Amino acid sequence: MARYVLLLLIILAACETAVKTVPTANYTPTVFDEPEVIPAIDPCANVTCSAGQACNNGACTCSTGKLCGKKCIPNNACCKNTDCDTGNCVNQTCQTAKECAYGQELVNGACECAPGRTYCREQNRCIKQGDCCFHGNCPRFERCQPTIYRSEVCLNQPDKKQCRILGENRNPEEFLLNTTRLRMSPIKWLANGNMLAVLNKENLTLQANKTIQYNNASLIYKGIEELGGYCEPDEEKEEE
């Protein structure tokens, strides 16, 4: 019996030795790092809005109304010309369209020289930048050929076609419609390319390359041709 007890103790001691482990010098326990928490960035932190506005996702928006530049205006007010059917926004109110001369554009209710043009007081018009305005812009013994406009207008009838050149500082042109003589003169060329003309004391607005009916004929206006704006030799000086 004593021998069986001794054998059992030897077996138990061997099992204890087998399951017991000793960590080595190179062992590194696994460590799970906590994820870094990045604070949310406020897009409005450095945005300062004007009175009546609030920051929304980094941009200033109107509490009421709509934004026009840096100001808030009522929703029914206009901010720019394109907001109006008339194309003329003045002091946030749509007003009657204003007809600007050729070479101009409508800016805040006033006609100003269009981009690429400059005002010439001597000719009272906006000319192309780089064109001469008066004789003083030209070299000695040369003179400035002023900028002028002219247009071709045709009167079409079933049996014939008549075309005339209408220009500034020219006599009226005549058309013959059956047995009636029609006299036409230009009044003004407009920024949108239209031409105002008078035909036998009747005022007409002609659109470029658009046909209008007149009695039993049709009128077609071919658009604006711009001439001059350059220096040329002064013939009178050469003769001297």
C-alpha cells in the first residue's frame, strides 16, 4: 500500500512540473492602446458675421431675407440687374429698363463704358481702348479719324430688293415701295446691338438680322459696323 501512495505522489509531482511555465527574457505582453479622440473643428470658430447674420457651416447667412454682397436685403428686393425682368436694379428696386448707347453697359442704373472701352469726351461716346479720341492722340502731321457707326438696311419686296447704308452725319436714305418714297435715318445705336431709326416720321426699333414687316414688304437690319478710331496723315499739312 505504501508503494502505491508513493507512486501516486510521483505522478502528481510530474504533472505539476509539466504545466508550470517560466516567462523568457524576450517576452513582451500585448498592450491594447486606447484610440485617440480628435476634437471636432468648429467651422464658425473664426468667422465673424455682420449684424442680422449668423454663421452656418463656416459661411455667413441671413437670419431673414437674402444676402446681397455683405448685406442682408428683403427676399423681394433685387441685388443685381439680372434679378429684374427689366435688367435694371437701382437701390434694390427693379426699375424701367434704360437704353444705353452702343459701347456702354448698365451698371447700378447708370450707363457706363463697357469693358474694353473708354469714354471720349470729344466724341461723346465710349470708344475701343487704344483707338484715338482726338488729334492730340496722333503723331505730328496726323489726325484722328473719329469712331463712327453705320448699318446696312434692306427693303425686300416680292419682285425686288433694295439695300441702303445708314450712317452718322449722312443724309437720309430712300427706298421706293411701289410708288411711295420712304426716307430712313438712324437715330441711335444701342448697347444690345439694336438700332433706333425713323422711317417717314415713324420711329422703329430694328434688331440685328431680324426681319420686320412693313406694309407689303419686309425690313432687315444687318447690325452695327464700327469705323474709324485710327490716325491718318493730315492731307492739308502734306500739301503745304
